[in-house]
Amino acid sequence: MATSRAALNLRNGLSIPKPKSTSSVLAIGTDLLRNILFFLFLLRWTRKSVLQLRGRGPFGTLIDAYTSLRRLSYATFLRLPGVRFQVKSQVAEAIKKLEAKLIPQGHGVSRYLTLPKEAWNDQQVSAELEMLGDMKHTRWEDGRVSGAVYHGEDTLINVQVEAFRRFMVANPIHPDVFPGVRKMEAEIVAMVLALFNAPPGAAGVTTSGGTESILMACLSARQKAYTERGVTEPEMIIPDTAHAAFHKAANYFHIKLHQVACPSPTYSVSIKAVSRLINSNTVLLVGSAPNFPHGIIDDIAALSRLAVRRRLPLHVDCCLGSFLMPFLSCAGFPTQPFDFSLKGVTSISCDTHKYGFAPKGNSTLLYRTAALRTYQYFISPDWSGGVYGSIGIAGSRPGALIASCWASLMSIGENGYIDSCHSIVGAAKKIETAIREDPALKDDLKVMGKPLVSVVAFESPTLNIYDIADAMSAKGWHLNALQNPPGMHVAVTLPIVKVVDKLLEDLVAVVEDEKERERVRIVEGKGKKGQARGDSAALYGVAGSLPDKSVVVQLAGGFLDTLYKA
């Protein structure tokens, strides 16, 4: 068949491109993917830098960078072969001294490292328990310990022991088997909710202590933000005086932690600084009522307004304030708003085992709504063992502790808690007044902030505060040393109320002794405020001042290891 010349010329004139090789297409795709990844990387870190600058400001960002560089440089120095060996040797020596102090040794010390071949009789067990109870210790029974033991009177202990005995085998994970425990637990939560002015529809849970309450509050906030806003890189903002349990929660649940300074003279969190740090990843704001170090109540009302305006959850840590904060005004003391009467407060932790006087292992976590509580639940619907659900970290829990807590609340009652608040806060005011006004103390000790509850913290502008702490320890007192800035505090309890005059008498004597040491140093030409000498100084004054805290971590780890050496 003939072919048109025009069609042939047209076909010959067309330039049909040859398909590119697979390798060329792959190279273009790889380049494109690399560019996209680089762009996303650049976008991510640009956003982080902008948030850092907005949150901390240029000056604060430079300080953070300097601190990180200083820490890194010091950590590198500590890893040098000669330095590393010396540090390791000194840490080992310190831990060895710690073991000698904590682990009983010498003649007459028995160790039981395996099960006895034959069962002990009741008399043997009772005799050994009595000996263990009589081991040498700081006399909390005589009111010599700050915090730690919050009641300890025989009358209440007898009630608690009876409740514990009746519900010894109870486990609230089986409410059909132990309905009485379920009822008591629900009533504990209801009573504490009422104390904190909870609105209708509020809910709560009991926990094993303040740390678990705080962990669950942080988990709930994280899960809420993930479910409702899709937040995958959660952040929370806390005062730098907030309890260490928030650091634990950040570590466990991978929440970025922003700490806001609580500067003198108020030692209360800066609301402006908190506001600057809020961004789209923020899942929780935190305030303390009061905080552990200085006994200061943060401005919860201002935090509440900020939380409402930014539509964020606000957790109030009232673990220490517990059954004192709600009764301050009834006991005749000044207070400030801190509970669910503030619209922005969405959760509160309250330890019933502190000033609620329940046995250790009791706390509560309260939520403004029942919906907030569900974010801490764990439910496994398809487990082969059946549908499994738990309210928090623990599965099985001791019903005996719940019963003992319920019995404590019912035995003391509202009037009893008002009386105890009057006694405890009154004793704290007496300590504060003595430090501010007593001629023997006011020039050398300074109260930190304006405490309203049970904790009185103080520092010294003229003496080494850690020497004062160690000297008080030598007199049989177990008080709390603080750092950043250096200080110490007394957390008043009912046992301390009875001996508060003796505590102040010993504090005056210790301060006078330390002043005499300083006078001798000046006469000898050694200058003022000499180097601290005791155990507190070793941990807080020396190791605590290091830019890199790895040495402190090793010492603390050694202490924790020692607790399990039989």
C-alpha cells in the first residue's frame, strides 16, 4: 500500500524522547526525598528555636546555652582517665562510709539471707520485731524529725491497726469479694473532694502516695492532649520548686519539662515566665500549695486565670498542704485561694497520709470532671485472661490501707483536723517569729518568703547553713537541707509541736557555736564563712555545686543500692 510522503516526512520530523533509565528516576526521587527531609528537619529546629527564644528570651537562651556548655565541658573533664579514676575512688569511699552508717555490723548482728529451715514460733518473731524496732534511729517519737511521721499517737494507731487487721486480705481489684473496701474508698474520695470545694460531677481516685498521684495527673494531661489535640511532643511547665515527682513523670512519660524560677523574696513562681513558655505542645501547668522546699504557696489564682485563657489543664500539688490548707481559715490563719473554687484548677493531689494522719501508702488525686479521670485508666479488652482494667499503675492494691485511711478520717473528723491545723501551723508561726525577731537568730538566719502553712525554710547570710544543719543533726534533730539556694527547713508535725521550744533552744545554741567558730577564723586571718565540714556540706555544698551532676547521681545511686544490702 502506498504511503503519503507528507505523513512520512511528518513522522520522521517528530522527535520521540527515549524513556529515562530507572536509575535516573531513582536519583531524582532520592534527591527530592532528601530535600523534603532536610526541609522538615530545618522547619522542626527553626520552630524549636523560635519557641525557645519566645519562652526564655534571648538572655535566658544564652544562659541556658552557657549552662549546657559548662555542664558538657565539666562532664568531659570528669571522663579524663586520671580524673575519672580519682572520682571513682572518692565516690566508692563515700559509699563505703554510707554503708558502714546504714548497715548494722559487729557483734550480735544477725543476718537472714535464706528462709529458715524450720518455722519460727510467735515468740521468736515477736522478739526479733521488737529488736528491729529498737534499732538506733533518730527519735521521731520525741518529735526530732522534720516531716516523715505526721501523727504517731497510740490512740489513732490502735484504730488503724484494728482496721488493718479486719481487712488484711482485702484487695479492691475484686469489689464483689470486698464490697466494704470499695465503699470506703469511694467515701474517702468523696470526703476529700468536699474539702477542696469540688463542683458537681467531680471525681477522684486513691493512690499509694503523692508521687503516684502526681504521676497519674501528668499521664492524664498527656493523654488528654494526645486524644483531643493530637499532641505527640508534650511539654509541661512547673515551678522549679515543684516536687521531684514531676521530674519523674517527665522521665517516665516522655514529657518535656520547663522549669520556671521562683526568685526571692517571694519564692513564688513567675506567672509572666510561665505564660511565655506556653506553646501548642503544652499539656499541663503546675502550681504548689505549698511547695516542699520553702513552704510557699504559688499564686494559684493567677495560674488559674492563665489556664482558663489558654485552655490548658492546671494541676495543684497539695500533697504537703493536704488537710491543713482547707482548714487554715477555720483555724484562724491567713490563706489564699488554691482549690476547685478557682475555675482553672482541673486536678489536685492531696496526701491523706500526711496531715490527714492516715498510714503511709495513702493519697488521693482529684479531678474537676469524671472525664479527666478516664485518661489515666488502663483497659485491655482482648487479654486472654479476660477483660482487664485498672485505675492507675497498680493492679492489686492493699485494701487494709484503704480501711485504715477511712478509719483515720472518721476518727478525727472536721473539728479534729481544725484543732491539729491550729496546733501545727501555730508552731510553725512560732518558729518563723523566733527567726525573724529573736536577737540570737535574726541577724544570722533569714526566713525564705512568707510561709503560710507548716514548713518554715531559712538561709544564712553570715554562716554556712550546712554546718548549722549538721550541728542540729549532732544534737539529735533530723531537719531538711535545701539547695539552689542553700538553706534548710522544718516541716512541723504533731510530734514536733510538743518540742518546738527545745528545737528553738538548740537552734540558738548551734548558731552561737557557729558564730564563735567564725570569730575564731577572723582572728586567725582566715576570713568569714569558712568551708563547711559535715555530711550535708559533702552532698549539697561540694558535690551539689558541680556543673555536671554525674557525681551526685553516683552518690545517690550508691545510697539506693545500700538500701537493699542485707
